[in-house]
Amino acid sequence: MILSGLDVNWMDEFSGAITVCDREGIIVYMNDFSIKQFQKYGGDKLLGTNLLDCHPEPSKTKLREMLATPVENTYTTEKNGVKKVITQRPWLQNGEFCGIIELSFELPSDIVNHHRS
């Protein structure tokens, strides 16, 4: 779907990390936030490298499984008092599995959780 007036480059300035790899694990896209987040590991020099090389076990095994069978993986992390949500989802194009999209962003310390029925 095309939205009138929507800049297709909206991802570049999204206030969270967007990282995309193909079915082989090769990083094919990083938005500006992702490049800054991973600067100490190479930043934009990570483009074209294998995402598997960036992960220790057991994350590497989980990623291999996700590349073999398109499934979702969502979790939270906390480091130095900063909480983040990470969600890894299959990248589909015309129904075909093309790789994995990872979104990562900080959660506010005072996040509200609404229970809906």
C-alpha cells in the first residue's frame, strides 16, 4: 500500500534501530539509529557482513533457526538501567521469505501497561 505524502525513507530517521538481513544472514540495511547503536562494532561497515558473526551462542543458534524457518522472536533486555524491546520478524516480499527485520528501541522507565478485555 502506498500512502499519499509518505516519504519512503521514513525508516532512516526512525527513533529505534532497524536492521535487516537476507536469508543468508547478510546485513542489507541499517537505519541511522542502528548504525549509531552498533558504531563500536563497525557501524555502517557492518553492511554486507554476516549477522551470525555478530552474535555469540545461544543467540547464533536461534538466528540460524529463524533463517531456516521464518518465525518471530521478541524479548526485552536491560543494560545499565536502560530497558529495550527487541523484536525480530520475518521479512516477506510478495509472500516470499527474504530474511529478518530486527527492531530495537528503548522502553521508558515509567511505561504504562494497559490490560484490555
